[in-house]
Amino acid sequence: MDRFEQMRVFARVVDAGGFTSASAGAGMSRAAISKHILQLEERLGVRLLNRTTRRVSVTEAGRLFHEQCRRLLDDLALAERGAAKSAAGPEGELRMVAPTNFGLTFLGPAITEFLIKHPGIKINLSMNDRPIDPIESGYDLAIRVVTSAPLSSASLEVCKLTISRRILCASPDYLARRGVPGHPRDLAAHECLSYSYVDDPRVWRLRTGGREHAVAVSGRIITSAGQVLRAAAAAGLGIAYGPAVFFTDDMEAGRVVPVLPGCELPAAAIFSVYPISRYPQPKVAAFNAFMQKFFEGKFA
């Protein structure tokens, strides 16, 4: 006997106030409903209903069981509706927020491909450089670019989308004029173009030979804008620190070359942060899965 069917029948009897009314609403005979209830009580080993010739009343155990049945049946109905929707493909408006530079530089092509693949989804994108709580601000998800995992929360889920490697680079002209650094400490004597998405843009941290070097640097630019760092480095204004993907085209064209390539800089992780739900939204799951695949290998 289907346990959920027994629970449905029991809930109908309680909600309808008796076997006869439940029978009329369920399209089952009174005898069939009574059989379901008897088998349920036998399986549970407890009386759920008091029956007389004139009325049916709920026992204390029956009242508690009815509350639990209602929650389980409601959850089951919700899960079935969600499954039916996901079978037809994710849909609805996806409200999201991302850091300004990341949004301007990388999200345009990604979102375009995502929308082509998922015609039932609409995107509402905002950009903000502050760490936004998606629950407080009413977003379905927030993208964060950080050097460590976002703090875990009882109300937020975290999904890593990709890792962004960072490098140092400069134009051949600048290095010819100012010399090529041979050790992290040499950076202190150079014009340094700093990326602002770090713990302290005035202190560059590099690892080499298992040792970390913290070097106080100075220069005329601190920015999160990849276009600014690219242009300044290519123009010979100094040594730039930033995500490797910022400088790919300039590297290939020879406009900039790596500086201290044997050193490792702190990588950044790009996360999607979204509210925890007993039934995750298909549109959020689809976005996360797509972005993980889209960014694969792009930031290495």
C-alpha cells in the first residue's frame, strides 16, 4: 500500500470532518477510505481517529500526525511542480548583482550565450563593488571576486565559478628604461600599477621558493578597471598587477611581457552566492552550471 496515498486519505478525512464527506471529494467509496485508515493505524501502531456511528474525531496522536502529513504533502506537491517546470527548462527573471569591473569586462559575452541557451530566462543585472547580501537586497544571486571563500552562512549557498590567476607585467620599453626586477624586493624601486581587488593595493605579496614576500610599492594608479591597467602597462607607465586575462591580447602582441614569472601571486576566486532553499531555483542552478563551463580555462 502506498504510504503517501494513506497519508492523503487520512488528511482528507480530517480536513473534511468525516468519511462520507471525504469519500465525496476523493472519488473513493467510504469502505475504501476506511480500509486505508485502518491499514495506516495498524502500520503506525496507534489510533488516529475515534469513530462512532454519528461522528469521527481526531485523537491527540492523530492531530500531530495530521500536521506532519500536511507539511509532507505540501512539500511533495511543491517538489512535483518544481520538477514539472524544470523538465520544460528553467524560466523566469534572474535578478543578480556583480562587481562593476567584472560585469563590464566578462559578463556581457557570458550572459549573451546563457540567454541564447535558455530562452525562458530573463536577466536583470546590477553592478556594485560592495559585497551585497542577496537576501537583504532581493537578488537571486550575487557574484563575488575574493582572495578567499566568502564566509559561510546558514542562509546563503556558495558556488565557486572559477579561479582567476594574477600576474605582473610591463612593456619592453619600460623595462629597458628602468631595468628588469630580479627579486620581489626590487619592485619597491619601480612604478607599480596596482589592482584594487586585493587586501592592500600598496603591499604586493608574492611567493617564491616557498617563502612569501610582502613588498611596499608605490605608483600613480590604483584601479579595479582592467582597461586602465592594460593601457597604462602597454604605454610604459610601470609594472602592472592584475588578472592574467586582462593582459592576454597585449602579451600575444608583445606590448607587455611577464615580470618575475617565477613568483606566485594570490589568486582570486569568483563565487556565486545565493539564498539556501529546500528546493533550489532551476534558473540559479542553470546559471551556475553554465558559468562554470563558460569560464573554464579562461582565467588560467
